[in-house]
Amino acid sequence: MLGSKISLELKESNTAEISFMINNDNEIVIISVDSKIDNLNSIIKQKLNYKKIAVKGVKKGEIYKMPLKININ
């Protein structure tokens, strides 16, 4: 959902942890982005916040954490 191209200038690969939940309208709600990259939080929120998804088997309102690895090319 983020795509393979994120407009960041990095000197080395990096990691982040995204905390999110699914609301009652099946939308992703980004809670936080834990990363050393300053503007990654706004990029993630711009691309994912309130995007509708089709999901089964998730508890709405529960906070999930997802690791993210960003590689440089």
C-alpha cells in the first residue's frame, strides 16, 4: 500500500515500526510511526491514514504493530 517508491533521501537502509488500528468503517488509522527518519511519519500518514481496506479476522479498535524496512537503491 505504500508502494515501492517513497520520496526519501537516505544514506543507508532503515527500519520503522508502525502502530495502527482498523476503525468501524474498515479504514486504517495510523497511531504512530517509530523511526529515526524525521518526515517518515507524515509520509506514512499521507499514504495510509483513513484508507479503506477489506479485512477479515481483525478486531476493530485494537492496536496492531507492523515493522517496516526501507532499503536504499
